[in-house]
Amino acid sequence: MSRDDDALRWEGDEDLDLEPSADDGDRARSGAAAPAAREARPRGPLGWLALVLALAATVGWIVVMFANPVQQPSLLGLVMYQLGELLAVIAPLLWWWCVDRLAPLERRAPWWIAGLVVTAPWPLVAGVLA
């Protein structure tokens, strides 16, 4: 009976060998290597530039939020509006982080550029340009 089948049955618990198998060693090594690989993600100058621009977009949304206070007639409307403001403020940094963690190195630049266009504080940009 294999170890996987043993896990599905109650009988024979005292017969289980407590010595680690070769599969257990491979799993432990791959599990220990995974966090190190996650930490060693190169960004390059474009990644740091995208981070600075994402921070600028976040600050821009905060400026928009304080420059345009909105009164809502109901509590639900106020809560929903403030939730939208919160999501607008964190969206640029969240987009940058997701691209940094999920996209392969050669595909990050187009995703970061798309994120800057999508999450830009357009009310502030339009106000400055007008």
C-alpha cells in the first residue's frame, strides 16, 4: 500500500515508517528554493521608473480626492463613493505590484505602460492641461 493510500485509511497508523523518503527531500528542497526565487526578481531601470510613476499616480489621486470633496445624499452613496476613491488611490501601486510578481521579465514593460494609462489620475491631468 502506498503512502497516499495510507492517508485515506485509519488502520495501520502504527506501521507507518517515520523515515523521510526521497520524494519528501525533493519537496523540501523545492519549497525552500521557491521563496529565494521569488525574492530575486530583477526589475531594472524600467521597473523602478514604473514604480515612481505609480507612486506619482497615487499621489495624484490623493490630490484629486482632497481637491474635489463630494457630498452624497445617503450614507450608502457616501460609502460607495469613498470605496471608489480608495480603489482609485491604491490601483496604480496594486497594478505595479501585480505586474512585478506575475508577468515574465520580457512582458512587463507593456503591462506597466498599460497600467500607467489605465490608472492615471485623469481628472488631475485634464485640469492641469485645461
